[in-house]
Amino acid sequence: PSGLTDVIAVASGSYHSLALQSDGTVMGWGRNNYSQLDPEYSCGSCTRYNILGLTDIVAISAATFHSLALKSDGTVVAWGSDWCGFSPDIPEGLSDVIAIDAGGNHNLALKSDGTVVGWGRNNYGQTDAPEGLTNVVQIQALGDHSMALKSDGTVVAWGRNNHGQTNVPDGLSDAVGLGGAGGHSLVFKSDGTVIGFG
């Protein structure tokens, strides 16, 4: 949008986009058919500024029909479609969050203690972080599966596995980043190489 400045992060869903500004406010534009830009404003294609009057935001994430924002106090704000509990049904008491990721139909939050909380559609177990999962430093919510990068450089994946997207290769280590899409997963290694599966 014209006049958009001081942007420090961006996020895009299927039909809408978000921008986080340095002052902690969020701007959005695109379709708002499921209130993914603003639950109190509806239009087919529009531009909205300072969504929900949000302030003190440190991270954003956009999915198909919903959006997430992480506040500086470690709490999460969600808006948009609540189909299958995507949003705004944030788990009660969720706090101490340091990272968020919105997938196509579910959400993940990484807490300061290295544990992961998931919510939303769970038809393939994509919100059920494996028991005992700790020391997580990055999360990735994808179509129907989820991934976590641990501090030791290993990767854990769970959820739908119709294309092998949760089959982490044996011996995979030295990972520094995660990526992927609905039916595949990507892992970025410290040596600059990329491993894909699914």
C-alpha cells in the first residue's frame, strides 16, 4: 500500500498480506472475506491499517483465512476464520511465547522453555507435538503437518505423512532452518545445503 514504511517483517496468506512496522503496529491488505484483516470490517478486496488497533507486536504470521500476532509480553492474538478452531480460539493460558507460525489449518507456538503448543484442525495429529519434545528453537506449521528444529540441530516432524513429509531422514543433523509446503518438507543445514523430503 502507498505510504507503507518502517517495515521489519512481512507475512502472506492465500489472499491477504500483513506487515509489521517498527513501532509494533500491523498493517494488512488484500481480501477480508473471512475477517483475516479485521473481524469488525468486511470487504472483498480492501486495505486496512493498524489492524485491531494492535500495538507492541513483535512477530506476525498469516495463513489461508486467519492471522496471528505475537505481543512483546509473550501472549498471542489471533483473528480471521475460526473454522476447525484456527482462530481466535487460542489455548487458554497460553503465555511465554517467543515464536508463532500459522499453517493452512492449524497453528503452532514456541514457548520460552523450548516446548511447543499447537491448536486448530487436528485430523492428522498436526497439533499434537510429540511427547517429550523440548529444546525447540524453531517451528513450522505447514498444510497438515508440523516441524520443529531442536537446539542440537536435529529435526522432528509430525502430522500427515501421505507423501513422506514427516519422514525425517536418518542421521539428519546440523540443521539451522525449516521450510516446506503442504506435501513436502525442507531443512536448511549449516553448510548451506538443503535437504528435502516428501
